[in-house]
Amino acid sequence: MIRVVLVAAFLIYILIIAVQVWNRPSLWLEGFLTGAALAAAVAMYWFRDRIILDRWEKAALWAAVLLFLVYGLARLGGLV
């Protein structure tokens, strides 16, 4: 059931991205990258091997933490 809901949510997000790109063609790269990231996330969950998925989840979590840290430091330093 969760897989079906996840795929349905993915399709809805892809539709929203398509509408945004249609209205603003300059967002095509952002739309493509967002769609690719969503597709990768859905594929990782759909075709999951528990050990490999755990490694990717940990890597994604630490990447997000480090990106927030870099953003915070850049904001503190006045770069952003």
C-alpha cells in the first residue's frame, strides 16, 4: 500500500513540476533535477535491498546535515 501511495505522490509531483516548467520555461533544469531526485528516491524505495538502502539513507541524512551546516556558516559569514 505504501509503495502505491508513494508512486501516486511521485506522479502528482511530476505533474506539478511539468505545469511549473510549462509556465516558466527557464525552470526546466530545476524541474529536471527535482524530477530525477524524486525518481531516484521512489526507485530506491521500490527496489530496495535493506542493507544498501540503509547505507544510502545514512549518506543522505549526513549530506543534508552538512548542507544545512554549510548554509548556516555561509549565512553567518554574510555570503548568502
